[in-house]
Amino acid sequence: MYAEIIIPLALPKNYTWMIPEPLQSELMTGMRVEVMLGANKRYAGIVKKITSEKPADFNPKPILSILDDQPILYPKQMALWEWMALYYMCTEGEVMQAAVPSHLKISSESVFIFNEAHTNDAKNLSDSEYLVTEALEIRKALNLVEIQKLLEKKSVYPVVNKLIQKGICLVQENMNDKYKIKEEIFILLHPDYRKEDALESLLNDWTRAPKQLELLLAFLHYEKTEGDVRQKEMLEKSGASSAQLKALIDKGVLIAEKRKKDRLKTDPSLGNQDFHTLSVNQLAAFQSIQTQLVKQPVHLLHGITGSGKTQIYVALINEVMKQNKQALYLLPEIALTAQMIRRLKQYFGGSIAIYHSKFNPNERVEIWNKVKTGEIKIVLGARSALFLPYKDLSLIIIDEEHDPSYKQQEPAPRYQARDTAIYYASQLGAKVVLGSATPSVETYFNAVSKKYGYTYLSERYNQGALPTIQLIDTKKQMAGNHILTPELLANIKKTIENKKQVILFQNRRGYAPYLICETCGWIPHCEHCDVTLTYHKAKNVLSCHYCGASYPIVTTCKACGKQHFKQKSFGTEQIEEKLNQSLPGVIVARMDLDNVKGKNEHDQLIQQFEQKQIDILVGTQMVVKGLDFENVDLVGIVDADSLLNFNHYRVNERAFQMMEQVSGRAGRKNDQGKVLIQVSQMQHPIVQWVQNHDYFGFYAFEIQNRKHFAYPPFSRLVSLLFKHKENNIAEEAIYHFFQSLGPAIQKTVLGPAQPLVNRVRNKYIWELAVKISKQPDALQMAKKQLLHYIRLLQVHPRYKSVQIIIDIDPN
Ligand code: ADP
Ligand code: ZN
Ligand code: ZN
């Protein structure tokens, strides 16, 4: 017997291994197996197919071991992977990379790290497990080769796999992606005393050590009111000593357990809150969605900012819960804030799990397993949550469906999670609800064409009015100082005097996007990319936002030798500085990639703002997404022109969405908010529609454009990037490719051309895009042809080293 196996690599096809006689009866598709590739690469692959047919052209190597006693995937998932590989023109191995958490993907590159917090007893370990555990304890980290030497066995994965399952070691996918494990000590009641009467007699029969009893009672109180009890907090609050605690632990009454810090906290005060009663409009929307979903499995909930879409999702999920089925709630990663999590946990408590790629890997496996058994009913997650092994998924909610981050850019699979979810739901017989205040043009088009059901919520909850929007003409301002116009500053001042808060949006981070020599106009560029360097004042460096390289500040012009530089344009850092200068005493915080590293800092900043410890929040896109602050009265868009001036067929759509979304952060509760937009193109139609909150006006205009130029949704785009370290080779290759396509396809090609940024990380880039008709099969045919010519290029002696990146439905 033979097995076709997916391994997490970009191999052109899946390879086949031989199933040794003793493993044949156990092996099933969807299980992980240990296999060798080449002489010394070892992987945990997933069995896709079992067959009796021996490959014609080679002698397959044997599978070394089986890692699972049950498949880790459902057949529907494997079918999804296959579809994705086909549709997005990538390999199933690449899909596996994106889909499976790292702990289920051991390979020769993996490093196994000792988990200091594990709680296994040596007597429960096999000899081999014990041997490796001991070595791990001393060395802290081992790779597969080292483990293999230790065990002197051919097959080592079963041992490693057990150690992972027992939490003795953690997997690091490669040397470069290190994660720190932060731990805290939690105090728990010993299971013996979990039984009511056991605890009662313990307390009744307590004679000596009254301080210990006091501490025990304090513990029981905290556990009841707060759920998880942290050792540190408990000692602080109760005023007890660690010796008293130790005595209770030694007596076997309490246990101390080290846990990872980012582990899900269960808060018993959550999960039992009553659902908000839906307003009349919300209830009507909810019912309209329910009714339409029966006939049309995909639905667009178009609701203005603050209309209570989240409330409706909650009601929809609640229906799913009643049927004891599963629901998936997808959000853009950046919108998956503690605030949002808290909101949902209030209703669903422990039935909900949070899943995204930056989560603790152990926990991701735990969620994987519990979703598979159906124990977890609701998953709130970023796009990768789509790949969990749902037992019975019946509803997928895709919030902020217009958000570009649903598309994975780098690396492959370059998939659009919203579209993939819609396909997957159709295979599962599940329903999809897309939600947005500013639907993507494609989605709204599908609603208008009756392909999707549609519900519109035109009012804010409680009849709250949408904010008024005023434009400030920056052309009329004195040259040089229009970063913050007097009008904007005066409004900020007034808002803060009224004890309200302000959000300022600027789509560029750093201090100044570039420096320019006053004498000759020379601009410092990155050595590796064709990009001007951004000046960061606090760190005092110039930095490349494409490859991350930093450079010391230039003081002398490389072209003319003069020493006078001017700063051009401005970023969030400079706005923050200007605010601090103009409004002394006001507390300003900045939310951008430089200042906010990781989820925790993001959440902290949101919390501080929520608790009014901050007056003004200045930020990039991060302040746009899904935040719900009740005290924000003023939103300022500092430089709207920067959103309007770039060359992309989606520029109007993105600019409208961004401005409308950031406006939506103002006046969400109670008072009507105000939005000030600083712009020089006062007459730009997009600005006008934003001013009137007129999505429909925007759409009517935009859809005409798209139709006229045959852009999506009237066509599909496939974009191809050609990359090479020599510009002329990349250029020749793309023209060679273009010529080979023949006149019929050539007519539909945009380019070849160099993108605006035409060199990144020392590679020159050329691009072209093919517009493909929406006729059935047209995409299939086109892909086939493109692939054919790509293959030819890949064997061409001069061009085979050109890297070609295919992107289907690019952003
Ligand atoms: P959207 O997602 O459409 O922007 P939200 O769901 O965030 O809107 O709702 C906006 C605000 O109004 C939130 O603070 C929410 O708690 C509140 N809200 C919405 N609907 C209700 C309701 N039916 N009862 C109580 N509060 C509500
Ligand atoms: Zn100069
Ligand atoms: Zn660079």
C-alpha cells in the first residue's frame, strides 16, 4: 500500500511513500505520519490518499511512523486545501503551512524547547520519553537530529509527539521565530477538596494555624469572585505570607501551577450577562437576515457605523447555539482586541475560543482539538481560524468584510479569507453573513445582483446621529504649517475642555516620510529598496518601511555635499510632537507599528483610552478598525490627500472606506460627534460622499468606473510579479513572457511595468496583470495558459532564476 502525503513545503506536487505492512491497518487519511525526504530531511506530513498503486517511476521510501491515532482533519478540510491550491495556484503544502498550528507540524527544522512549567511525573513517562525529557531539562532546547542520536532509533516522531502532547516540550518552527514564554503562578484548590463535603469537613475540623485558615478562606473567596487566582495578587490582597501559602500547599490543600501568561483567562463574571434587547430596527434586520438565509446562504448586513451589527451577530450566533452547532466569527487581526473579546465573552463565556496566528502555540493545538470534538462552539478569530477542524459549522460571520487584511499577501497561499470562507461554507452547507458599514464594491455588487441576500441598517442604535463632517481647506492655510490647522487645534482644545476625547488619523508613521537636500533635491533612499527613508525622530534614525533597515541620520548630502535638509510631509510622530507643543498638559498617545508592538500593548493603549487616561489618540489604520469608544467627540483626518493620491484601481474605494470608518469612531454614544477633514482637494468626489455619509453615491460612481475599465467585479485579475536581482533580466523575462502569451491574451494585459516601488530587498520587480472575463471556465483556461508559459520560462536558460509570484484576485 502507498500513501500520497502533504508536507508543509512548496513542492510542485504531493509525493508518495510506502506504507509498511504493520502500519497498514492503522493508517487513515488525515493522520500525520513521519517521513523522510531526501537523505536527511524529516517531516510530519498528512496523509491525503491511500492507494494500492505503486508509482511508476520510482521506488517510494517507507513511512517511518504514525503520529496520530485519529485523523487530525476532516475530509472536507482536505478538499478545501485542494481547492485553495488549485484556485490560488499554490501547493497543498503551502496551504498546510498556513492552516495547521506549528505544534502539529514537526520537521527537521523544528527546535524543541523544554517547557519549565510542565507538571508530568517521571513515572508516567516511557523510557524514551524520560531520556529526552532529561536531556531537554539540561540543554533547554534540542533539534531532531540530537533527539535521534539520543534515542538511537530510526523513527523518533512518536516520542517527540508524546512529549508535545504532554506539554513537556514546545515546538519552534525554525530558529528565527522565537517566542518567549511568560509564566505566572496560579493557585488552585486540590481536586480532593473540590467535593463539597470534603471541603466542609476540612474547614470544620480545622484546629491549628488560624492564619492558614484565614488564607484558605480568602482564596475560596477570590476563586468565587474572580475565577483564576494568581499567587502574587492573592498574597498582596490577603496580606498573608508565602510561608503560610507554602504550608497549605505542603498539606495538599492547595496547588500551585505555573501557567503561561497569555493563556485564556476565564472570568466567571462573564458569560452570564443577558443579551441586549434588540432595538426595533435591529430586530427587523435580524429577522430579515434569518428569513433570507433560508434561501440565500450568503448575506450582506450593511449597517452604518454604530448601528449595532455586533449585537445582531450575537443574536445570530445565539440561534446557532440553540441548535448545538458551531459558529465562526472572523475579524481582521487588528480588530481582534481585548475590547471585542470582552464584549463577546460577556454573552458566551467559556463556549467561545479566540484563535489567531500570534497566539500561544500550545493553546492553539488545544483549541484545534476541542473544535474538532465540538466542545468549543464559537470561534472568534483572524483569517486562519477558517482552517480549524469544525465538527458542525453552521454559520460564518465575516465582520468588516471589506478589510484588505482578509487577503494574505506573503507568503503563499495568497488567499482571500472572505472568498475562501464563502466557498467553504457552500461545501459544508453553512451560512455566511458578511458585515460592513462600507461594503467592498464586489460584495455590494453581488447583493445588488441578488447573488447575496441584503439587509440595510440605516440608523445608529438609539437614533444616535452620525457625526457631522466639516472640511478644512489646507490650500488656504499659511504654507509650511498646515499639519494641524488653527481650526483643527481650536476644536481639539474645545473638545478636551468639555472632557471629551479626540482621535486623529494619519496614514503614515514616523516623523517625516522623507528628508530632502535643500540645495539640490537629493533624497536619502534605502540601499536595498527603491524607497525613500522615513525620518524617526525619537529613535533618531532613518528607516525603510519596506525591508526594515535603519540608517543613521544623514547630515551631508551625498550629491552636492551641502548640509541643509528639509523634512517633507509628516507622519504620526510629528503630529504627536506638534500636539504636545501646542497643547501643554494634554495627554497624547500614539498608536502605530512603531509604538505598539504586539497585541498586549495594543490592548493596553485601548484600555487606557477607554478609561480616559488619554485625551488624544493619534494613529494609523490601527485607530480605524472596529473600536467602540463612547467618549470620543472629535475625529480628525489630518491629511486626506495622502489617501486620494495613489495609482490603483481601488484608490477611491479604499479612501472612502478609510475615511468613513474613522469618522464612525466619533460620537458613538449620546452626543453627536464631529469629524474634521484637512484636505486640499475640496472638490474631490470621494471627499464629498464622505461628507454626506453617502455610500450609495460613492458606489454608483465607482461601479461605473469599474464597468468602463472592465475592472472587478466585471472581470477577475491575476497579477504576476517577476523578481530578480538584476533589473534587465527581470525586465527581459517579463517581456519574453508577455510576447509568448499571444495577441488575444495580450489585449487583456495591464503592463508589463515597474511598480512604484520597483526594488525591494535588492530585487528588482516587474509586474503585469491579466484581466479575465467572468464567463464560466474563463479563469480556469487562463490559469492553464499562464501556467504553461510560466513553466516554459522556468526552464529557459536565461530566465529560470527569475522568481515569479502569482496572485489571484489581488488586493
Ligand atoms: P457597529 O458594529 O454596527 O459599528 P456596535 O455593535 O459596535 O455597532 O454598536 C454600537 C454601540 O451601541 C455599542 O456600544 C453597543 O454596545 C451599543 N448597542 C448597539 N445595539 C444595542 C442594543 N440593542 N442595546 C444596547 N446597546 C446597544
Ligand atoms: Zn544636495
Ligand atoms: Zn529597504
